[in-house]
Amino acid sequence: MAHQGDGTRGYGDKYDLLKELEALQKERDKLQMQLADREKEYFDMDDILDERQRELEFQEKKTARVERQLQACQAELQQHQGDASRIQTELAEAKKKATEKQRAEQKALKQLDDARNHIFRLQPRRTDITESEAQELFSDLFNSIHRWVTNRLETVLDELDENRLRSRPYAREPAKRFVDLVSRRGMQHMNASNNDEWIVISVIFQFLYREFFHPSFYIPLRGEDKQGNIIATIDRIESSMSHVPRDTDAPHCRDWRVEALTALTHEKGFTERREAYDRSKTEELLGIISPLVVKPSKDIQEIRTSIGRNIIRPALDLAHRLQLATTHFYFAWTSFNDDLRSGAVTSTDVNLSPYTCVDLLQGGKVVKAPTSSQSQVPGVTYLFDISPGLYSRIPEGEGFSNSSAVYASRIAVVAGRIGAVIPVPQGPTLLRWIEGESRREPIPVKNTGGEVQQQQQQQPKRKFGEKFKNTLRHGTS
């Protein structure tokens, strides 16, 4: 019995040990789970720390970049401050120079005003050119140029008719200058038959307009290269005088201007400067049109003398008389001469009656454009301006009177049908030939010495088609 009791106790102890073992295993599993959780939290914390480290590095880089930008802005600010300081210094110097210039102009104005009174005492009373005299002089100039062109173009027009222009050289630069003096309307109608003489006349008048008629004064005066532009100073003083709050009306200002210019034209050396300017512009115009008027056997000096005598000198004399007159004379081309936006210009749409119309279809005959009340009179279609118009304004009160036409603009037209655009006959023209020469590229040609020279390409043979009769050659002015 005792042995049986001991066995029962042994099994009880084992059972208790097993229960303790199971409890320990559960505790171990629980601890392992807790350990795993702690390890997971550790790894998460490590990731968080890495992310924070990366954010910190990014912020440090951003801070460094901002610091560099701040330094650059500070340097730029310092540069701008230096520039502002320099500009302030320059502005102060400019103000000082402006003040000195204003004082000099005031002093010059006083001196010129004193000189004006002195001029009145020393000079004989000036006789201004009248409108009728201006009209006659400009008419004489036009007729002189027309006769000169008609006579001088005879040979080249014969060559045009006979398809022989390819043998006549026309250098590229003079050709370009010639084309530059042609209006847009002239270029638009460069193939219009019988336009040759009138295109050349219009080019000559464009040259005279740009060089003599349009400038404030027709030749440079003494010291303009060293002492400033005298004419610009006179223009500015005349404008300033008109705003002075005293008795300086338009006639007074204009009279002062004329007297000042008259005094300058009587100073020593003016005649020599004008003669030199005459020779310079004669040579310039000769260079532009000489390929049209110089014959192979003709002395170039004779052409040069002829241009000076028949064109340049009369234009200088006319400009001199007009620009030293109390009446304000000025030249103007028609508003559509260089404006192609309006399309074809006909007497149906535009009043062309104030202009002198030269009909190319009738060999240069002067025709009268119909007025708006003459609806049944054959109309005219405008082609291009031949010469500018001469107009006058009389100084009165605080300004000038309305413009008055002294000599009408002369325009090239074709006359014909009523109320329609008249077709313009096309044909070979000098302008078409010159325009082609102006675009011709020079080609390099080796000479006997091995050097490369620029020579003009030879004119290719032109197929002008049938010859046409140039009725314009003996047209009236």
C-alpha cells in the first residue's frame, strides 16, 4: 500500500512540473512576441531617424543655397548702389552742362538779337522773292531739266529700242542709288511704256529735293563740324522765340531767322563753301546718271559742266532765294507718290485737277484731269510724281496762313475711259534695265597678275520683243 501511495505522488509532481513547464513556455512565447514588437519598433524608429536625417540634410542644403542667393543679392545690391551713385553723379554733371548750355544759348540769343539790330543798320533793305517770281524760277528749272534730259537720253533710248543696252555698262552702286531715288509708285510702274524720260526727271528732282529743297538750309554753314549745327541752333532759337511771353509773333520770328541766315551768307568764305558744295553735288549726280547720258566718244568734263550749269546751279539759286524769304516756301510730293496702300488712283476717286497731268499715252502731252462735276469727261489714272509742288505760307499772328499752291506738282498719268482704271501699256524701259543692274552681283575675275578683282557681270542678252516708238522723246513740258 505504501509503495502504491509513493507512485501516486510521483505522478502528481510530474504533472505539476509539466504545468510549470507549459507556463514557462507561454511566458517565453510572450516575451519573444514582446521582443519582436520591440525589434519592430526599433526598426521603425531607425527608419524615422533616417528620414529625419535626410530632411535635415535637405534643409541644410536649402539653407546653404538661400545663403548663396542672399550673398548674390547683396553683391547685386551693392553693384546697383554703385550704379545709382554713378548715375546720380552723371545726372548732376548733365544738369550742370544743361544749365551751362542754356546760359550759352541765352547769351547767343542776346548776341543774335543785337546782331539783328546791327544787320538792319548795315544791310540794305532786303527784297523778298514774290510768289510769281518763285513760280517763274521753278518753271524755268523744270524746263531746263526737261530739255537737258530729252537731249541727253537720245542715244540710250535708241539703244533701248534696238535691244543694245547689254553693251552699255551700269555699275551696281550707281544703279542702286538711282533706284533708291525712284518713288514706290515709280517702281510699281517701271514697265510702263514711254516712262523713261519722266522717270529720269523724277529721279533728278528727288535728288534736288533731298539735297537742297527739303533741308532747313540748302548748304552746310561754317563750323557745323566743330561748333555744332548752326542751322539746328537757329531752328531751335526760332522755335523758342515763338514761345517767349512777349511781342514775338510769327512774322517777327521768321524775320529774325531770315536776317540771321542772310548775315551768315554774307560772311567771309561763304561763296567758296557754296562753290565747293556745288562741285560736290554735281559730281554726285553725275555718278548716278552718267551711264545714261555719257556717250562713248563724249568728254565726261562736258557732261559735268552741263549738269552744273543746267541742273545744280539753278537749283541752288532757287533754294537760296526761297529759304531767305520771309514767306515760308516749301516743296511737297503728292500724298500717294510713296503710298501703295490706296491701290490704283484715278480721277474718279481722287481729285487730280490741282496737278499738272502728263499723259504717257500721248507722248507727254499735258492733259486736264476732270473735276467731280465733270462726270462725262474722260478720266485719268495716276502713275507717279514727276516733280514736287511748290507751296507758300505767310507768317501772321502766332503762326502761318493756309498753304497756297505756287507751282503744281507734275504727275505722270494715262488718260482714257470714263470712270475706270485705264490699263497701262507695258514695254521695255530704262528703269527695268537699271533695276536689274542694281541687283546684279559682282563676280571675282583673276587678272594677269594673279590678283582677284571685282568685275560687273556682263549683261545677258535681253529679249525685249517688238520695238516700240518712243513718242515721249519730243514731248512738251
